[in-house]
Amino acid sequence: MEQEVGKVCLVEVPIEKTFLFQDQITIDKSLSTLREGLSYRFIQSFMNPQQKLLIVCPPTYALKELDTKANNKNLFDGKGYIKALPKAEYPHVVGQQSGMRSAIIKQNGKNYRLKGCGNGTDGFTLRKFEGDIENAVEIRGCCFDHTVKRELFMNRKVEQILKKYNIETGNISIGYWQYGDVESINENLEKNLQNEMSLVPKYCGIYETIGDFRLGTHLLQGLRIIVSSSVTDWSVDDIRRLVTVQSRIVENRKSPNGNPWDLNNTQFRERPQGTIFQEDDYQNNRVFDWEKEKDNVSITENLNVNSKLQNISILYQRIGYEIGKVKRIFIDNDISWGYFRDHSKFYYHSNAHLDNFVLIQNGSSLLAPVDFDLAFCKEEFINIDIDFDAQLNKSSEIQENKNYGKFDLEQWLFYQDQERIGLELAIGGMDMILASHMFLQKQKTDVEEYIEILLRDQMRIGYLEGMQLKDDSSLFYQRMDKIQDIIKEALNLTQDIIS
């Protein structure tokens, strides 16, 4: 069956269990939840002892599910779905593709995000682990018992906190289903579904959602195209005339190895569980202290002869403001979006990036945060570091980590600071998770590079205000109608890109 671009078919499959959330998941710091949380920290072998399965392990106790009913028929009438290529006559529903492992479907007038409903239309597949462990693999296309519960719980917690500040989340927690034998329907499909590592239970989280236009993939990419078309006859001198504040940022907006800090920097790669990047990457790139407001360049006032570019500059500042405010609220409420190290001593997860904001269209705010499957609270945080080399070599000479399995304040503060720095680097122009294939390829001129840098400085000015919980000083509300038209134009240019 041929599918439209951006659309995907979903078919009903056997499920083992459905669960309606209704705040029936909680933090329970006990010996059993500690053991369960740490169990994902170790290499697991199923079927093939030579193949090492790694499942993401947030540094936390396992969450406890209060409602233990085996089947909750109130959730999608007890049905479960997976993305597939059905034969023409086989019943299916059509949804919107959302990344590789998710889809959005409409039921009863509401949009629902199904997170973990198959890796494309292949089912549940394996991929080589992107770390320093040989013969290691990870399962693609699903959520796991601990991550599906974690996202339902943390998404709800974040929603309750942000509501006090009149800020929305992009998703509302509904529940999950656990898949059964998905391969049993293959005779009705044009392409067989896989269920690799079938002994590992696989889950799909269900959320009511406001949409899937992402800040990085859709809005900022669309704005780049608009800006580029607006400065085709500009010279570098025209850019310099916009600058009214002496700044070190424009001169030094390159890493020591010479790589520019721009939207095409792809040395950081995205994984389904979040962003992975190397420990030394922070040390090898210039990091700006957020208190140093004087290092930012404001160009909005000097763009008064070009009202469209001025409104885009105001929009960039507002984007930064909302990001900064959300991040500050997370810090004040002891919430990590999901920065930690688990299976590799060289790579860290981080979910605090620009594509984890979705667009609120025609609202008084622009952005709503999403993706909390690896998020955690300070009260449940534990140190999960072990001797990596000893684990891999099965050595008995394991150097004891006295903080292992315990709360570690020093590590908590380090992780929080690194998460903040990573988000600030992305705002400054070093977008860590934007893989090159997501974007329309275009060779930039010097003028385009300079204007991007200056607009990112404008975003950073707003970010500083948001981080300090100040009032928004931009002209966003005065220009809202014109800015909303620009947003619609940008999204029209990028709406076919899958985030």
C-alpha cells in the first residue's frame, strides 16, 4: 500500500496490557525499586550470549505503578496499534509520522501521540550501540517498562509545575500499552514486522498532544530560509552596521578546532533516547557565562528599515526568553531533563535541546517542552557509575564506588550545570542534535553566517531574561500578528520535514 508523504498506516496488534495513567505512578524509594532501577545499568544477553543488549538507564530508582489491573479497557477500547504496511484490504488507521518511532493519530477530535509504535514500519529492530562497547546493540522503535512510566510521570509533574507560570507542555499523559506478539499479523502485511529480542517487553506511551512542529527542525530552519532570501543583496559591511555593541561573540564564534558554531554542525548525533555527546566536547568549545549580558549583540533597533527582519529578530529574542524561563523553572524545582552517563564513560545523554520544544500556534506563548522519558527529580537521583573497564572485561578487580546506588550531590550539581551549558551552546548556534539529513541543504555565504550569529545573540538576550525570570523586554506582544504570519510562512517551508 502506497503511503502519502508524512503519513503512516497503523494496524491493530495483540497487546499484553493497557494502563490508564490517572496519576497512578509514583516515586517509591525502596530496596526493590533501587535494584530495579540499577538493573538496566548492566549488559543484558538474550538468545545470543555474544550479543550485548544495552537498555538506557536513567540514574534513578524505578517508579512504582499503583494501579496493577491487567487490562484497562478505557484506553483506546483496549486496542493497541503499530506502524506497518498493510495489504490493501486489511483494516488500518492513518496517522501522521513523527520521527522514527512515533506517530500522531486523531480520535474523537483529539490528537494523540503514540510514542514507541515501531521503528518506521519495520517493528522493533536492533541497531549497533553508538558507544565504546564492542558487539553491543540497542532496541529501536519502542519504549521500555521504566521509560514509559518515567515519561508519563515526569510529563505530568512538569505540566503541574509549569501551569503555575501559565506555560503549557506539548503533551498530556494518558497511558500506555504493552505489546504482545506483533509478528502474528505478518500474513496481513506487505512487509513483515520484526520483534528483535522478543523476551524484552516493549511499550508504547500515549499522550494527548498539541502537535509536532519542532523549534529546531521546523521553525528555525524555516526562519533561516526566509532570512537568507531577505539578505541576498547585502554585503558584510551591511551586517557590521547593525552592530551597536562591542562584542567578543562574533569574533570568536568558532570552536578551537576551527568548526563554526552554526546550524550545520553535525558532530553530535541524535539517538532515540536523547542526545549523545562526548565528555570533552564541552571542554573543547567556548562556553559563555550567562551572567555576561554585555557580550551579546542587539540588532533589533538598527533593523527598523526592514520591518520583516526586525520582527524576526524580535521573534528570536522571544524564543530565547521562553527557553530560558522553562530551564530556570526546571532548575528551581530540581528537575533534570535527562542529562547523565550510563553505559559509556565517554558519552552523555541530554534531552535539553531545541527540538524538544514544540510550537504552540496562535497562542500567547510560542513553545511547549516535550520528551521527558529520561527526566528525573533530585529526590530520586542516584549515582550509577561503575568501573566500566572491569564490567566489560568481567574482571574481579572492580574498584568500589562508594556512592554507587546512593544520592550524590556533587554529581547532581555537575549534571545540572552541564545540561544548562549544553542548552546555552545550542542557543548560541551550536545545535547539537540537528542531523544533516533533517535539513534543506544550502551553501551559506559570509553574510548569511553573520546574520545567523547576530540573530542567535538576540535569542541569547531573551534567554538571559528568561533565566532570571525577568519580564520579556521584546516587542513580541506589540508585533504578535505580524510575527505569527512569519511563523506560518516558516512552517509552510519546512512542514514536510520529519522531526
